[in-house]
Amino acid sequence: MSTNFQIVNGAFERACARIGCATADFRIGGTSVRTFGAGGAVLERIIPAVSHLRDNSTVDPDLKVYVWDSASTGIPMPPLSWFDPANPPATETLYRADPDCPAFYSSVSGVLSLLDLRNNRAHYWTENANNLPVFEASCPLRTILHWWHSERGRIFVHAGCVGYDGDGVLITGMSGKGKSTTALTCLLAGMQYVSDDYILLDQSDGTVVAHSLYGVGKLVPSQIERFPLLARLGEGYRSGPHFDKTVIMLNEQFAGRMTAALRVRAVVVPEITGARDTRSAPAPQSRALLAMMPSTMFQLPGAGAREFGLLSRAVKNVPCFILHAGTELEQIPGAIRMIIEKVRTDA
Amino acid sequence: MKYRVNAPQVLYEAFDDEMVIINLDSGSYYTLNDTGRVIWEIVSAGGALEQALAALSARFEDISAEQETRIHAFVQGLVDEELIVVDTLSAGQVPINDAPRNDQRRAYIPPALEKYTDMQELLLLDPIHEVDEQGWPVAKADR
């Protein structure tokens, strides 16, 4: 264990001794994750986004994550050799000084993440849990889960996933291209829902599987009119200019449609056409990589050849389709079902 | 002149008739058409430009001198985008696999490099800085 990690551990233990420790277990991507919350303030903020993955069967967790803040525990983050909590960096900063213990400070979220790769333990700290931005609470532990799963051949992907009867499609593309609209329309039509934003991709057994990470949906202002029901459910969960989205806890509102994992049958790249009708067309697999790779790679601190290789392998294992999404949104779920059906038939 | 891929910041993946390339430092990503892919696979592996021209000649009908000049410019474009760099260390020929027979040759299509810069805005908004061994954040060039 690195010296810095030991120092943070010591502070966390003092926080627990002072204010108590709560735990919550989750099943994420087929692995067990136990979170320990000093005092519970941070834990309470991040649990809602992953509550659909709660799991009470864990005996010996694969990964332990210690989540805490200084404001509620009264225990400050000690200065580390590369991090001064009194003067944190003003930019997103990746610390690679210790290869077995990467760390990342997000100036946008105010969160410091450290992962002890050898001992499968991590810290997720912020100065004040009450100041944790809504967007961070909607997709917490990203960096830790990305690093830890990447070591095991699973990759955090910027994509949505919906489907039916256990089979699904990855919905991918840059923000504003119809990814969330497609995923949320399918959810409202009764389809199984994994995510509209991030999934964990596993292809260890020869098939491509998308695991659920966050049971949330996100609406940008231009989508509010299209999804009045979701917009009402998301009232009060909207935050700043940096992340002007309304967050809906879908795992609470649509618990029956949340799905832990779907087998990925195809990659779908939506394009908003402005025409009335929706149609789909086969596309080269390179198109899937082009749609999925840039925002995935650049959102993951430290992503490199390994993540690029995993993504490339995945898109070569399934066909790709362009979804020319029309203005009549109710046509979209049918088009997605047809894609899944076609791939099943062709298989 | 020998070249190599500008690793580790440049990553690429070949598909049947296309190649996808990303430059993690600049935030730009690219596609190459089939002709560009053939040139890339030889030149980026240290093969001489003449080898790439030979491989293209095996695939395509007559390539004019003017088109050869454009191929030189195309390779220089890969250098200008910092996707490949001059390699002063390695030397030697790169094996050219499965060159089609002459009767399979088709009309020449010039190499094309398409550049996408839509991620750069995101990188400028939230640039990730990396800390080196000295323990102090160092901004990566062009990020």
C-alpha cells in the first residue's frame, strides 16, 4: 500500500472512530463492491444513483470503497505528497506518481479518488458532502470503477443500453445526438433499461454484455418538452451551467424496467433527422467506434491503449446500425426492437 | 525516411476498408479510407514510401506521377498531424501481405484523412492535467 494511501486510511479511520461507519453493498458488473461511509453523509448522496444494484449477499467484497467528507466528520484530509487539501488544483488532475495507486482530483466535482490496485481498496473523498454537485451524485465513483474494472478487462463506456428479453443495443454518440432521447423513449415504451449514459462493458465470455452502473436518466433543457413526465419527476435535481441537465432517479420511478445487464446485440448510432419517421440502416463497424470512442476515452482519466483495444474489440463483435430518428418519438422503440430482432434472426 | 506511430498518445484500429485513429494529446481523431489505411500500415511500421507505392500498385490500376506526389503529401500530412513521427532508429523492409493479383486491380482512389475536432471543446473546458514523478501537475501540450 502506498504511503499516501496509508495516510488517507488513517484519517478515514479517525473519522469512523469519531462519528461511526455505515456500509452498503452493491453488485456492479458481476463483482461485489462494499462502500464504507464515515458518518454516512457522502454515502447518502451517492447511494440513490446505484440503489438498484444493492446486494445483501456479499461476504467478502471484491472491492472496498471508503467514502467520506471532512465537513460532517470533522476530520480534515491530511496533506499528501502530491495533494494539498488546503489548496487543491483548479483543474482536473491525474496523479500517476505511484502506478499501483493512481489518484484523480476533479476540480469540477471537488472529489479526490484514490485506488489501491494491489489491495482492491479505494478512497472517495470530498470536503463537504453537501456541496457534491448533482451531476457527481448522479454518476459517483466513476474514476475508481473505471480504473478497477479496466484492470479486469471491463470498460466504462459512454453509451446507453436498452432492450428486451435479455438482449439489448448500445446507444452511442456524442452528447446532443439523440442518445438519451432514444434510451428514454424506449424506457417509457416499457423496454428493459440499463442506462442512457454510462455502462460497463464486459466481453470476457465471448459475448458482449452491458452492465448497469447508474439508475438515472438525464434531460438537457431542450428535452424537457419532449419528456414532460420525466421532467416532473426530475424537478429539484438540476444543477449548474457546467451540467445543465435534469436528473431523474429512474431506479426509483421505473424499478421494474431497470435491468442489471443485457447482452449487446448491436451498436446503434442515432442521428436526429428532422423528418417525421424513424428508420435504421446497417453501418460499418468503424462507425460504432467513431461514435463511442472519443467521448469514452476523453472522459476517463488515464484511458489509453488498453481501453481503446477493449472498445475496438467490442465493436467488431456486433453489427452497427444508424438510427435515423424522426420527430415521432413513439416510432423509436419499434425501430430498436426491429434491429434486435434482425440480429437475432441473422445469428 | 522511416516513420513510426507517435505512440503512446496515438492509437489506431484497422477495419476492412477504413482506419480509425485517435490522438489523445490533441483531442483530435481521424479516419483513413482504404487507400490511406494501406499506406499507414506500411509507413507507420517503418516501411519505405516506395513499399507503400508498390502495395498500392498491386491493388490499383495505374497511379500517375501526380498521384504519387499527392501520396507523398498525404504522408507529410500524417506527420503534420503528429500521428506518425520520423524514426531514426529502425530500418528495413516491411513484408507486404496478400497483395492482390494484377487482374484484381481496380481504379485508383486517392488516400483521404478525415479529421474530427469536436472533442477539443470538451478538453478545453475540463482539461486533464497529469502529475509527473516530481509530484506536481504538468499541463499536457495542446490540451
